[in-house]
Amino acid sequence: MHARRSGGDLLFARLRWGLLRLRYASILVAIPGAKPEEAFAVRRVDRPSIDHAAVRWHSDVLDVHGEWLRLQPAVRETLVRDHTGAIRWSCRAPLAAAEVRWGRRRFSGLGYVESLGMTMPPTQMPFHTLRWGRHLSSEHSLVWIDWSGKVPGQWVWLDGVRQRGVTFATDGAIQLSGGRRLELNESRDIRNQPVLPAMVTALPGIAQHLAGSLGALHEHKMVACSSLHDGQLSLHRGWTVHEVVT
């Protein structure tokens, strides 16, 4: 969700790992000038409801209620499939009108909803570095997944249409084919930390399993003012949430 320079995420996860069965939910809100706020729950976690028009989710434990009214159709892709398992990605709403209530506070603006299904063991993930993000404006959405490692992969969609020949600049800009590009400005951190210490607090049992091969996992998540350009013409200004995971 993006609202007047605010950035945030709501997360619902369901895990089946051997005999372990777990549902997890969290909310992260980053307001300019304030320390990011985060809360999580591992009990009485309800699944989101999805229909042709909207995604809705609530958590009584977290006192969170959210609704995303879809403005663009869904996009689906199997990112990888091999003998160890698969990673299947579904962008349920590349662009949505969103409203979220957390306690007495309300946030409204542009929103985005995705789901990820993974049957591959975490230690077998095919990338070493992952760049992911979404740009939202009143007219356009740009979504990207770009990873490097033993099986490189790149997927970019502009308004739900797959883009080829995309390049990523060191300053975060994205060059699309046909002269279009995304520029990022005034980027600020939402989260920049190792993943494992945070997991120890929320999911201590899972963290012990991951402490070996994934102990160095690091997440850097940012929010930025962004604008989509066509040559010298600025099409629309909006907001981007993007991250690098190594």
C-alpha cells in the first residue's frame, strides 16, 4: 500500500514443512520521519478472500482490515520448476485501489497484491541476488523480478504485458524496450537488515532450520517516488516499493 509517501506491506503465509504446520501474518508500515512499525501473529490467522473484483483480508489478532479493488487483471508465471520443486508466482492485482485499517489508523491509496507458492526447499532457491519491485501510478503498473545465480531469471510486466530486453541501472532506473524507462527518486529505507534475527523473534523454530545455509540472508527494502517516461515525455508519476535480497 502507498499513501502520501507512506509504504507498507501486509503478509499472510502458510507453511507445511515435515510435521510442522504454521500460519503467519504480519504488517509493516513506514511513514516518513518515523521509525517503521511492525507487528506479527502466528495464532488465529485467517486466509485472504479473493474474487474477480477484489482481495480482502483481516486479522483480529493484529486488528488489521484491508481491501484491494483490482484495477488491472491478474498475471501468473511459473518462475522455476525442476526435480527439487517449483516456485509459482501470481500477481493477483498489479494495480488496485487499496484501503487498510490498522487499529484506529486508516491508509488509502494505490495497492498491489501478489501470492507466491514454493514447493522447493529454501536451501535450493535458484538465486544468490534477487531484485524485486513494483511501480504504481494512477494509470500504470510496472512489476519486476530479476535474479542472478545458478539459474538467472528476469520477468518484467508493464500493465500486465511481458517486457523483453530490460536493463537495470546501478541507480535503480529500469530501461524498457521502445525507449520507455522508470526513474526512482528520493528513495528511503523501509527495512535494511539480516533476515535471520527477525525470524528468531517471530518464528524461532523455523529460524533454527535456516541458520546454516541461509544464515547470511539479507533484505534491503525501500520506497521511492518514481516516474515512467517515454523518451523525453514523462507519462505518470507514482510510487515504487522495491528490494534487494542477497
